[in-house]
Amino acid sequence: MEVTPGQAVQVKDIGILEPPTIKDPWKLMDAFYSSEIYKNAREAFFTNKVLAPDVSEKEKDKSFLESEGAEHALGRFGTRNVVFRYREEKYPQMVQSEIEEYVKFMRDSEKMESKGLDQDQRAALDETKLKLHSDSASALVKAGIAPSRNIGRAIVGLILIDKGLGSPYAMETTAAKMRRKLGFAA
């Protein structure tokens, strides 16, 4: 393609595609289940594991979806393959309430952190964040949106990113957060 001076080059002209935007959490999960990221992470999860011959694919899916690997895979999918947008009307009221409380706390905690915190205050803040994150994840599970708490945690992380309160690079798995909280090396 030849561009003359004065012509603006459009993204579509050079073949770079923007990832699709997903606003519905059920559509996010459907897209995740059919993605290469899901398939590869699931396959890696079962590599070198000896399973009884009567284990069904449904049982394998359930086991994988309860794993830290699935949480990490959904976080990767939701930050690389799609643009996930939180739209509260797509969620039941109990989920909206948990998310709203967590988002408000995260905004308030940013203000507190900017003023400086001592070690005990920071620890208390981290503990409350972890609790609110887990409560929001549990609400997603109760609503039937997330099949496990780990998947719920990943969805909550994606919601925080959409709200400008998180970073794709800061999405930690449950185990990584616990290691950090306990002072173990990552």
C-alpha cells in the first residue's frame, strides 16, 4: 500500500486488529473456553499427571477450573485476547454490591497510600483488599458466572483493570498473593 503525503494511515490499513470488546461476563467465559489460551493451559495442567481411566472430561474441566493455572490463564486471556469492560447491569445485584464496595475501597486506599502508610497500616490495607477481592469472587461463583473462586478472582481482577484500579501486569494468582503476604519469595 502506498501512502501519499497528507494521507493518514489507519490501523486497519496496516492489518493490526484490535481485540474484541466483551461486556458480558458469560460471553467472556464462553470466549475463554474456546480460546487457545484455555486449551493450552488445560493441557499443561494435566501434563505428567496420572489420571484414573474413568475420569471424565467434565471432571477434568472442573479440576482445571479450580486451579491457579486457570486463574492465570483467564487473566492472560482477558488482558491480551479481548478488552473486557465491566457493565454492572450484566450482573446480579449481589455481585454489583460486592464489586461496588471493593471498587470504592480501592479508590479510598489509593488516597490513603498516597499520604503514606506505616507497615501495620499497609498490612491491614492488604488484608482488607484480599478479603474484598475474595468476597467479590465468591459472589461471582454464587451467581453462577464463575465456576470456581479462582476464576472469580480473575474476573474481579479484570474488572479492576477496567476501572483503572489494576494493571494487567499486577494480576497475581491467589497462591502468589499468599506467598507475598507470608513473606516468601515469589
